[in-house]
Amino acid sequence: MPEQPADLRSELAAATRILASHHLIGMFGHVSVLTEDPRRYLVCPGAGARKDRCRASDVLELDLDHEFGPGLPLELYMHSEVHRLKPHIRSLIHVHSPALVALAAMAKVPSDLLMLHASFWPATMPVWDEADLVRDRAAAQRLIGILGDEAITLLRWHGAVIVGRTLHEAVFRAILAEEHAGPRGSAPPPPGSGAGNVARCGGSPNPPMTTARTSVTGPPGRNGRGTRPRCRAGRGARRRGRS
């Protein structure tokens, strides 16, 4: 029997609260699920909403062509495009959790398994290396291309995207991915890796970072778009690299 929309809304709200309780999402981070209508999906509220208090009435229903607007997740298009390009993926979760963020900063992401139930872990981890947020459809489509047939991809210096064939599977994977990433992110650097297994920018393993303002009150634009910290390998970075 097809799942009723009200039930699906309640499940997504519960999933949002569960992810928040595991510190996988908070002010930022979001989760979606495709409805029985393959042109429509449900998504949790964007930044500014208390994810740990999400209720069915807070869940938003959108069609795949819906444009970003106030109250929606800033990186909305990763949800619409995965459901458009890969409709067998019923759910996508974007997290900024500590262990996965740390793993996303590693130049070489370990692929060995430490947990039996993390068998979805890719043999070679796909990584989104672009400096900006995934804030338009073209970027989202590139991200989905990088994800390929894997269950997870890392976003450099940013977090991760986890997908599943069901909402339950995606939540299960997100929780296990963070647990699995903890010991992976704290692993010693491989022999001969020099300053350590840290992704570099401009020749420095610890580049200065700048953060542009993140806005959730209007559409992405020149002065209102959100962006994650960018590497700025300027004169100061080069000077420190030589000292």
C-alpha cells in the first residue's frame, strides 16, 4: 500500500530529529525524501530552524523545479537534482558533522573498513573539491556525477552527502558514516606524507580561511549567497610557507 503523505512527513520530521540528536545536522545540514510522485519531494526546513524540534508541519513539499527561497536549505539543489537524475535514490542527507568534516580535510581519505555495518563505505571515496557551496543546479549535477553509484561523497573542508534507497537506509548510513569516520580521521598520516595527510591549498597545509556571509533570507546572489570557507593562498600564506 502506498505510503500516505502525512506518514511520510512524520517520518521525515522524525529522521530530522534523530539526525540532530546525533549532532549530524543543526542550524546547517538537511535531509529530503522523494514522494510517491517522482516529481515531488519533502525536505526539512533550512538554516534558522531548530532541527531537533522538527515536526511534520515544518516539513516542506517541493517539486523538482522549485527555486531556492527564504526558509529553504541553502544547498537545496543537491536534493532536487539527485531525485531528478537518480530517482532510485529516495533520500539524501547533507551533514556538517565533526568526524566527516575532519575526514573531508584529508588529502588521502582512508578506504579500509573498521565497522562491519559500514560496508557501504566506498573503496575509493569520491570528493567534491570545489570551494563554493553547492548553490545552483549545475553545481548540484556535478556533485551527483561525482557521487556516481556510491552511498557517500565528501565535500572538501565542508562535510558529506549520504544517500539511500529509503529514508531509513540514508539515516542509518549517515549515523554509521560519522562513527566510522571518527577513527579514520584520527589515523596517523601515511609514511612519506610530509606535513601530514591534510588537503593543501596554495602550498600550505593550514591556509588562512575567509568566510563570506551566509544568507537564508533571499535567493543566492552576488551579495547574498552563502559560501563555505575558502582557501586564500595569498602573500601571507606563501610567506608562512617559507618560514
